[in-house]
Amino acid sequence: MTESRGALAREDGLNLRYRRVDGEGPTVVWLGGFHSDMTGTKAEVLAEHAKATGGAYVRFDYFGHGESEGRFEDGTISRWREDALAVIDELTEGPLVLVGSSMGGWLACLAAIARPERVKALVLIAPAPDFTEKLMEPELSAEAKAAIARDGFWIRPSEYDDGGYPITRALLEDGARWSILPGPVPIEVPVRVLQGGADPDVPWTHALELANALTSQNVVFSLIKDGDHRLSRPQDLERLVAAVMEAKALAEPEAGDLVSRRLARAARMRNAAGLEAVGITPRAPLLDEE
């Protein structure tokens, strides 16, 4: 399988850049984090896995991110949510598995709420719902708050970007409009959450609050005690691929009896060509993973 590249024109004439693998089964859609792009390690690993296994996969950059057009400082949660829904509506068909990282976890939840007939499962990595209001704003210094009040923005230093990035008044005010916590969060599909216990950006308690707020009863919260925010170590990537494979199976259940379903799932997990392509050794499924 190969991955094609394209541009999706939005209503204002600005283009979102995307990459797509055409394949079988539910389409996996990657939703990246705040100020990140679609070429990160986790997004790349899932692309390689899709190409190796024949699965359908779409990744893209939000407005003002990565290869897409627009100024980052003009972005808001409303705009990025609309971008995600445009990608879902115009670039995909059939059942979906949304994989959201950090801010992408919030947007994945918002998209699942908006498109319940399409979204069949979620995989959330260090999900940061309401981060503008509950994680970002409380950490702003008096100097930062004064700059935002005076200038409409403040440049936040970042270990991921030498130049830092702007935090705007519009982002903070708009983010509060999309708050989903403390819940309940009306998502009924299976959800798998991967969260680092040593994450300096999203406390594990915040991600757990989301997991508890989901109305779905099929929620598994995995705490990687020594994991950081990125969760991009080889062992973390193995967990991610396994979670996505499980989510795809849950999004499109096999017909047949229990033994047949277990054998089918074991066969997928033993797909050495797909996992070796991303340098991951599959683990055997547990008997109760149904």
C-alpha cells in the first residue's frame, strides 16, 4: 500500500494538507496535538502500520499547523474542531476509529459527539480535554495574563519549540465554550486511553477524569507509570499499535462464535509483516479480550 498526499480546501479558501492510505476496514483518523503536526513519530508509525497491513488511514494538519495554511495564532478550538469534521466528512467513508493525542484527544471526543453514526471507537493518548481552561490558564503567570490582556497574546516558552508559541485571548475564550468536563461526556463507543504517569503537561488525574466522565461502559484506562507526554518510546508505540488494532476490531466485530473471534483476533496480532514494518513485536491476545 502507498500513502497519497493532498489538500482539502476549506470555506475560507485555505487548504488543509493531508496524507491518506486507502485500505480495508474502519478508517483510522489521526488527530494531533496542540502546535504539533502529522509527521510526528506516533502518526508516522500508524501510517507505516496501515501501509503494511492494508488498513485505511488518514492524517492531517489543522489550520495553522505543519503543512496546512493559516496562521497558528489565529487558530481556536472551534476552527480545529471544524477542520477535523471536514476531514471526516470529505475524506473518509464508513466506520471510523479516531486516534487523538493531547489536544487531539479533546477534538476526538468533540468529533465523536458530533458524528456518533460514524465514529465507532476512540484511542486517546494523554487526552487533554478543556486544556485551555483547566490546564493552561491556571498556569499563566501574572506577567503572561497582563500581556494577554494588553496585547491579546503571550509567547509561551516550549521545550518542543525554540521560539515558543503564542497563547491568545481568543484561544482561551473560545476553548471555554467547548468544555466537556466534569461530564457526563455522551460517548457510547469503546475507548482506550494511554496515559503517562510522569507526564508534565497532562496530569494522569486529568485523563482519568475524562475516562470516568465518558458514558461508555467499554473504557480501558492504561497508566504507563514512567511514561512522559509524548509516549513515543518503542514500548509506548507497541501499546499504541495494539490499542488501535483492538479498537479497529471493536469497531467492526467479526461474526461467529467466541472461539472464531479469538482466532481471528490472534491472527491479526500475529500479522508479522505489519508489526515488523514499524519495529514492533506483537503480544498474544488474552483469552478475555473480547
